[in-house]
Amino acid sequence: MKVSAERPPRARRRPAQVPAPLVSWAYFFDIDGTLVDIAPSPTEIVLERELQPLIRQLYEATGGALALISGRAICDVDSIFGDVSLPVAGQHGLERRGGTGKITRHHLASEKLDFARARIAQAITTHPDLLLEDKGLSLALHYRSAPKLASYAHRTMRAVAVVMGDEYTLQSGKRVVELKPSGKDKGDAVREFMLEAPFKGRTPVFVGDDVTDEHGFAVVNSLDGHSIKVGGGPTAARWRLPNVRAVRSWLERRET
């Protein structure tokens, strides 16, 4: 088992206000905790009515240089944003839909994931407040509704990960621990987008709230872009917004 990378070193944040969004930038957004408030379960999130038009308008104004970088599967992201078929990196970059609409996925042996799914499901049968989310290429164990079961959830996933070997790694998030194939993260997804049109040559901007977004912040910082942390906690991001509503207000400040 590989342990997920440590958080990048904390970067010095700039004291001034986050600059207003420009259409010349390339945008990368996490979803849960960034564009929408975190809900008791992944299926209960609410997309505010004002948000979808803002995202669509920014996507169109930038010529398509906007992507969602999420732990959710692409099909799940599409169900949230309706008929807006945006570029997406799903499952922390294990699957990606580029600017042309082409989808690429990480390949792995399904037998191992079948084993892990069965083992985790069996381990949580006596804890109905724990939620096992099967994303297709990864498995996430949520304890949003039962924070007191955090230790149990992590022990359960560590025990399974040991059996899975180095092909898989554990990744922790906000009240969730995930078993996923090694070698891909949100930073890798940002790099891949930045190599292709319409993202290539633009200043990258990554907005996220979770420890899993730190990989994206690190890559954007290395490209001299704008990394924006939503909420509290240590971060490598150069800027900070307090909450989801502040993100929406920031988007409304868009300049041409």
C-alpha cells in the first residue's frame, strides 16, 4: 500500500483581496465544499439556482477554458450540472473529459476492486450511518453522518488497502476516506488540461476546499497561477475565500 502524498509545504498568502476573475484565465473548480455546500451524503447536495448560469457564462466567456476537478465520477458531475457538458476530471483525475469531449480512463484490474468492495461492505454492515460510495474506479467510505466513526472508517480502509498492495492508495478528505488507484491526483489532471486547448497558454486558477485539492494548488502555484482555498485550515493556496457563498460572489465580479 502506498500512502498518499503529504500536503505540499504551506505557501505565503498574498495580503490583498483575491483578484477579480478574468476571461483570459483557465479555471479549475472542485465541487463539494467549493461550488456547493457539503451535504450529509453526496446525493443530497443542492446546486444554487444562481450558480449554474455563472459557471455556464464563465465557460462560454473563456472559450471553454473551465473544468471541474472532482472526487465524483464524471456521470455524477453531469447529473448535478444538467445539460452543461463541461470538461471534467472525475475521481481525482482517474477519468477525464477534455475540451473536445473525449473521455479517457485509468485502466486497472476490476477483480481487485471487486474484492475491496465486498470486504468494505461486510465490515460496515453493523454501522448503517457509514456510506460506501462506488465510483467505478475507486471506493469512498463516507462518515459525514457519523463523525464518531472516523477511526473505524479509516481502520477499515487501511486494512483493505494493505491487501490491495501498491497499485492502490488511500486518500482522506472531509469525513471521507477513499481507496483509489495510485499515480493520479487533481494536480495531474490540471497539468493534463493545461497541455491542451483551450487551456494551454492561459494563467491557471484552481479553487478548492479540501486536502485533496492541495495537489491542484501546488501545480497551479508552479505555473504562477492563482490558487484559492475555500474555508479554513492549512494550505499551499495563495488566496482564501471563507465559504461557498464567497466563491459565488467572487465569480460575480468577473471582468472582461
